[in-house]
Amino acid sequence: MLLKNLKELQSSKQSKALKLKILYKLIAENGPIKTETLTELAQMKPATCARLLDELCHLELITTAELGESTGGRKPILYNINTEGVFLIGIELSKVYSTLVLMDLKLNMLDKIKLAPEPYLSASEMTQRLLPQIDSLLLKNNTSYHQVLGLGISIEHVVEHRLAFKSLDEEFREFETLLRKEIPTYVTVGSGVNFAALAEYRLYYRQKTQRFLFTSCDTEVRGCAIIGNQFLTDTSRAINCFGHMTIDVKGSLCECGSYGCLNTLCSLDAIKDNVTHQIRRGKDSVLTSLIDKDEEITYHAIFQAIEMCDPLCIDVLEEAAYFYGLAIANSILMLQPDIVVCGGTLIPKHNFFSTVKKTIENKLTLFPEIKTQIYPANHAYEIVSQGAGAMVLEHLVN
Ligand SMILES: [Zn+2]
């Protein structure tokens, strides 16, 4: 019933439905919330707001609770979205790990499945590999697609370096079309960094700021700004340019044709290349005992060496953190966000985050009027999947 009403609200183009969506979105983002606060945020007349709230209650899209402080008279009513029996699925496919997450409409994680990294698969192979995994996640939780509002999925980490003829955008659209054929609910394929930015913002920072920057350092360095509740750039495009800012004009050639891009200095591949290069030059590292002589050095082996406090790998990681910090500091000078959140695989490794933060702070001491705060991502490993769910909700109300 709830899912049916949500989908009806989503597809309706009537002007009343648009107002209902505005209110529903505000309740989803701010709930539990009082009528007065809601009326103010929605910039509606109290009578109009009350009438629309009644309708949302009648449709069972929202719930009410008599909570909060009583000031002598009637206790204030708090509104919240109804999450009963409707779910979201968020999926992050990546070269390092992949995660399928089942969530409620408030993006609370209910269950998850972790998948080992896959070699490159075509869109149709990926679809065939994924469908049974989704089925088993649903089955495990005694539910089915009939209770799923939508599914969001990020695939860029799996395909980005394997594209010979197609663009990442085309690959996204092809995968989306295939999944939509097979899956009987709304499907969106998008960029992990946008998903992660949206989830971090909605779950932890929405109340604190209107100027928010999220960046992540993985196989590529990416950035996404949310200013005044809106994405600063077009999120329907797969391409992310953040990693192509020039940091070192004398640096090495980037795949984009330019020299010394951020990606060539602190991405996972850059770290791997740097470590490999130094070992070939005969530098000592515990890595040589972790891998066979001719075997390629993997990210996992490097992470393992870092955990064993290998000086060479730690040095390379620290240098990457320094360049990443410089790039973020440059972006802060331009965008002046209140909050920057750093995500990605490298953030929890050794002192990576603290070096990033220190580098930014050193640069910004010269600009004391800029008071940007820097935080690590809250749940570095599942935030992309949660954001994929948040993107489904965005589609519902926009
Ligand atoms: Zn580049």
C-alpha cells in the first residue's frame, strides 16, 4: 500500500502533488519535525501546510507522534516519513570490494552482502552476475521486489580503466537499460562520488551547512559539491574532472593528455606505480616477501605492507596524502565550503587522513577568514551504497 502510494505521488504531475512532494522531501530530510518548523521551511501558509499534512497522513506516507516538550497546552505533533515495509537497494561495484545494501527509506542499513572483486565484465555479464545476488539479499530478508522502491548502483570503479571504444556515460546507460529490463522496480546507475556525497550530506551534515564538498581518493580522485541543497555539477554525467586538476607542472603524463594531474600523484594506481618503481630500483620493502618475484604488486599487498609498518609503502602513502591535501586546499580557496568530507579506500590507512588534514590546515593558515572543517567519511565502506539508495529517494521527490 505504502509503495503504491509513493509511486503514485512520484508519477503525478498535478500541482497539488508537487506541493505534497516538497513537504514529503522536507519531512524525509528533517523528520521527526514539528508543524511550525515545517511550515517555515516549506514557506507555505499554515492552513495549506496543515491540509497537505492531513493528506500525506491519509495516504500513510508519513507518521505522527505526540512527542517533545509540552508547553502547557497540547503536546506538539512530530511528523516523520513512514518506512514500514518499503526498502531501497544500493549497490557499489568496485575493484577493491563490492557491496549490496538493503535499507529502509531513512537509509538505515538493514543487511548487506559483500562480494569479492570481479575482473572486468561486460554490462550483460555484470547484470547476470548481479541478479542472483540481489535475489538472495531479498530472500534472506523475507522480502521481494514488490517492496522495493528502487535500486541505485555505482559501477565506475569496475569499468573506468577498461573503456576502449565507449565512454563511461555510454557504459552507464547500457547497464541501466539492461537492469531496467530485468528488474521490476526503478533503477538508476550513477557515479559513486555523487552517491557518497549525497549520503554523507543527508545523514550527517544537512543540519550544519549549505556549503558542502565531498571528495574521495580511490582508483581515481573525485569530488562533488552540494551547495544550497543542490549538486553543483550535473550528476547525470559519469565524468568527474576533480582528479585532473594540475598539481605538478613537471609531473608525469596523465591519460587525459595533460601533465601532473592529481590522479597521477595520489590515486591507488599512482601509489602502486610509485611503490613498484622504487622496488625495481632495489629499495627495501616487506612487500618483496609478501609477493612472488614476477607477480604484479596489488593494492591489497601494499595495504598489508602498510599494516606491517613498511617504511617504503608508508612514505609513498604519505606523499600521496600530501598531494591530495593540496588539491583539497585549492578547492577550498575556490568554493569556500563550510565542511569537507574525505572518503575512499585510503582514508583509514595509517596516517593518510591526518596528513591530508595537516596539509590543508597549513595552506589555510594564511587565510584565517576561511574556517572550513575537514572530516573523514563516516562509513567509508558502505556510504556509496547508502547514497545509491538516497539517489532513488531524490528521484521520488524531484
Ligand atoms: Zn588528467
